[in-house]
Amino acid sequence: MKKLLLLAIISSTLYTSAQDDVSTKGYTETEKEIILTIENLFKGMQTSDSALVHSTFHNSVSMRTTYVSKKTNKLMMKQENLKDFLTAIATPKKELWNERISNLIIHVDGNLAQTWMDYSFYIDDHFSHCGVNSIQLIRLEDGWKISDIADTRRRDECLPPGSEKK
């Protein structure tokens, strides 16, 4: 159970189901390429295809999460690493991990992009947590690569998927 929880924590900010793919209507061609990179990450996670997931990342990616500790009520930051993340993706899972994203914002300047999105994470149909994903990408010769990913994690004050912030 501990291993399953760790696996869920490592990948929770990135997983979505196919029916939750982001619509690319109204986005520029560059933004569509960025969305495709993110969707390939989610698709690889959904199918346990660690090679596809790996193809979306720059090798020196930074992966962090911030949360409030349940035990100490202190602000925490946890650094992850790509190798452990890819191992977690390749590990078979019984439960369906479904991250539902909304309110996607993309900013692009040349070869640098920043995305921001709300998410709600479910294990099967059971709510686990919510937060915000912040994903930074760089454009290289072989396309857009995720260079930095950070997320927040909480169980309260969550927006339902598809809700718009006011």
C-alpha cells in the first residue's frame, strides 16, 4: 500500500485519461505543439509507456511538489527525479489514475513556454487531491521538452473539473 501511495504521489500531477484531452480549438500552431507534448506525457502515463513519457522530458528536468504536511502542518517541498518517475510509470497498476485538468493557460516567448492548469486527481472514481500544475517547456531541435514541472497538492478548496475561475 505504501508503494502504491508513493507511486500515486510521484505521478499524480501528470496523469489524465484520454477523454480529458485538452481541446486545441483556438490555440496557435505553437501552442498546439506544446499541448501535444503534454498530452503525450499523459498518454504514456495512462498506458505505462515509460519511453513515450521519457520522450516528453529534457534529461535535466526539475520535478517538485509543494504541500502542507498532515503531521506537522508545515509547508513542504519535495524534489522528485526523472529515473524514479519513469520507473513508477513502467510499474503495472490495478487502479486507474485520472487527472482532470481545467483552466489551461499557455504563455510562449520564442523557445520558452509556461503552462498553468488546475487539476483534480482521482484513483478509479475516488477523489484523492487537487491543485495546480505549472509546466515549463523549452523548444529544441526535436520539439518541445518539459524542463520543469511543479505542482501544489491539497484536499480542500478544489474546483470541479471544467470549472472556470472568476
